[in-house]
Amino acid sequence: MFSVDPSDPTPVYAQLEQAIRGMITTGQLIPGDKLPTVRGLSKDLGLNTNTVARVYAELEQAGVVVTKRGAGTFVREAPPAPPQLERDKERELRPLVDRLLADASILGYTMSEVVHYMRALEVRHHLKEKA
Amino acid sequence: MFSVDPSDPTPVYAQLEQAIRGMITTGQLIPGDKLPTVRGLSKDLGLNTNTVARVYAELEQAGVVVTKRGAGTFVREAPPAPPQLERDKERELRPLVDRLLADASILGYTMSEVVHYMRALEVRHHLKEKA
Amino acid sequence: MFSVDPSDPTPVYAQLEQAIRGMITTGQLIPGDKLPTVRGLSKDLGLNTNTVARVYAELEQAGVVVTKRGAGTFVREAPPAPPQLERDKERELRPLVDRLLADASILGYTMSEVVHYMRALEVRHHLKEKA
Amino acid sequence: MFSVDPSDPTPVYAQLEQAIRGMITTGQLIPGDKLPTVRGLSKDLGLNTNTVARVYAELEQAGVVVTKRGAGTFVREAPPAPPQLERDKERELRPLVDRLLADASILGYTMSEVVHYMRALEVRHHLKEKA
DNA sequence: GTGGTCTAGACCACG
DNA sequence: GTGGTCTAGACCACA
């Protein structure tokens, strides 16, 4: 379900947190969905339970998920986005985009291919929302 | 010129490496261009010279740049892309894109905004190539 | 176990890397074997932990060893040798052999002595394999 | 004539010195032979003349070559080998052999192939001596 | 002045 | 306890 790359220099706890947030942002997980149990997920990913528990705790503190004792961990309703209208995209988005393009270029993808793929993803996302 | 965020759990050396690779794949750095000096860049970014030197060394070993002893570090000609014709984009690109969207969503950006920004970047890239 | 000579102009990290690779190709270290800990080896050799860690990191990136987080560093299965059938030994091996003979001659060894020693090493290697 | 690899971490001055000593040890340069001029060799190898001059100076000081003002630099008669009978080959030769085997293994050669090649070289060397 | 090597010593991620 | 990251600061190789 989620994937973690032990050879990535980013700490695995950060990778896992990003993976979960990513699945929420892209609609693969929606509010109310149940996350895997800490023990199950740590076994699947070959991680220590402490590591997974730490991620869930951080996500809970960030208000992304909620843990119901005895029931499990669930995706919360998305909080209203901060209403900042004017953003410095060049400063904020640029490093994130650079990272994507850098990683993709190592795999042999060009900038055009990546953007093309993302446009396709976006369309899929919109269709799903309307359904 | 480049930017790193010390509060990002990704190691700064990895951030810097990604930033440089990103500038190459987006055409802001082209083969033959000279990178900033190790000392100059480390001062600009508030990093230790060792950290920058490590990035340059890794990029050199990856064949992305070439360093001429006593002269500086330069962007190399791009190697021929790996010849895999059919790629499993869903498996290869998806996690990278998810990570981008996850990080962007924390900043309050939607999927549409990110894709829109990247399309603008791509257009800029093409214009530069034709110039 | 390993040895480095600080008066050798070859950087000590390179010497150590060569020593480890040498022990693998001569069969003194086999896949699955655990390397000494970074701290233990650096103490034994009188080096800084960073220097040893750098060597392990380079060997990892080269695919020679694998490090399991929190557990240690281990020799990997040898990757399949590159499939080049006809090699230009004269061009590829000659400089490496010349370097060995040059260094040995400074110590007063003749070509015959060196070759004789290597044949003995090879025999030891074969005996070990059969055992 | 000589070769130097700028991507080798060993300093080029040390590489060049080893290359020259190697050609003497293996009989490709014999006493009385004239070495290339400093300027010619530095141009051929793409090095600074200072670097080559440094090597010649070190070889001269070591008694390996002799410089005749206005005439050039020449290989000297080999000095009598130091008469140490009992040597700790394991300690002295081992690191040198490990380096060779390590470098050769990166190129895909096995221990046997290297030893076999060296035995062939040795035979060639003996034949040349008798001629 | 350019990049490269090394040390001492601190702090982090993971099991 | 394991390896990984980073800093401060010294010294070396090369043009």
C-alpha cells in the first residue's frame, strides 16, 4: 500500500509520512478511511513498530488523522486550506518540483514526460471527484 | 541560486544535489556551465564547505558534472538516456509525484495549482531552448 | 584485519576501500559476512569514524556491501560480472600490474617474487573455496 | 607513453612516479634510456609543468634517474637491491596485491585471470632479459 | 584560488 | 549500539 525506500537518504519516518499525506492529497485515501494498524504496517514495510507509531503520532498531531482507541486510525476531514492568496511559488514550490524532476531524471525521464504524466493524473483526479 | 531548508528532514546534501540536478533537467544549467565554487556556495547557503564538497563529489561520481583540478566544477554533457522503451510510469513516477503533491499540500497548494505551475515552468524551458 | 599506511600518498579512505575489496575478491570475506563496526574499525586503524564511514558509504553505493540500519554492514552477493568477452588485458590490466610491480620494487621485491607470492595466494584461495 | 587517470584519487604526481618506476621494473625502460622532457610530458598528459618537474625531482633524489643539464633526464643503473632476506611479505606485499585485485575486480577480472596474466608477463620478461 | 582529505566532536535515525 | 549527517578548522594537490 505504502512504499518506503531504505536507500533513500530521507529518513524512513519522513518518507512514510509523505506517502500517507500524498495518498490523501491525491484522493487515494479519503476522510473516514481506516489506516493499517501500526503492527501490520511495520511488518509489511520491515520497519520497527516504534518508527510507524511515530509517524501516526505526528500525523495525529498535525490533524491529518485521528486515532480512536480500540478501533484504529482514520483519515480526518481536510481542514480548510490557509487562505493565503499571494504565494511565492517560485520559492515554495520550486524546491519540491526540482526534487521530483531530479529523481525522475535519474530514471531517464525528461521534464516533458513528467509534466505530461501529471496532467493525465490531474484529469483522472477530477473525474473521480465528480463521480 | 540554489536553496536548502535546514528544517526539512531530507539531509541538506541531498536537497542541494536535487536542486542542482533539477536546474540541469529544467535547462537552467547547461553542459559546460561552471558551478559556483565550493567555498562560495557554502558561504551563500550557510553550510560547511565539506557538505557542499560532498555534493559535488557525488554529482561527479554520478557523471553529472566534471571537476577540473584547480579550475572548478562544470556541468557535463548529458549521457544518453537508458534505452528502456516501455516504462512502468505508474510504478516509477507515481511515488515521486505523490511525494511532491504531499509536500505541496502541506503548504496549502492543490494538485491543480502544482500542475499549473509545472506547465508554466515547462513553457519557460522550451522558450529557452529555442533561444 | 585491514591495514592502511598513512605515509602512502594514496588517500587512506581509498586504501581501506581497496583493502576491503581485495579481501572480497580473494575470498577472505564472503557474501553475508559482517564488516567491523565503523567505530571499532576506526579505533583499530587510528582513523576518524568519518573516514571509515565514508568508505562504507562508497562501498554501499558501489553495490559491494549492504548496510542494514541499526544492525551493521554486510558483504553483498557479487553482482554478475560485466559480459564483455574479449578484453584488452594489455590496456586494462597492464597499468594496474605496473603499479604493483613499481611499488614492490621500491621495497626490493623482484617481479618473480611478486608473481610467486600471488600464485601462493591463489592456491590458498582455491583451497578455501573447496573447503 | 605513461598514463595518468585524473579520476583516480591518488594524486597525479604519485601516479606518474609509479608509472615511471613500473616501466623500469618491468624492463620497458632500461638504464641509459632518456625520459621525455618535462615540457613535452606535461603537455602530453595535460598537466602543469610544475607537477611533472616535481616527479622528476623526486625520482632524481631517490637515485632512480639522473638529470644531465642541457641533455635531459636518464634512467640510472639500478642500485643493488637491499639484502633483506627474511621479509614479511604478508605485511608488505599484501596491501599492494589487494589494491591490484580490487581495481581489477571493478573491471570484472577474477583473481585467477589476473595471476594468469602476470605469469605470462613474467615469461615475456625473462625472454627479453636473455635476448 | 580551486577542489580534496582528514580530524574532533556533536547530534540524529533506527532497532 | 548501529550507521548517517553536519560543523569547524587544518593541511594537501593542482593551475
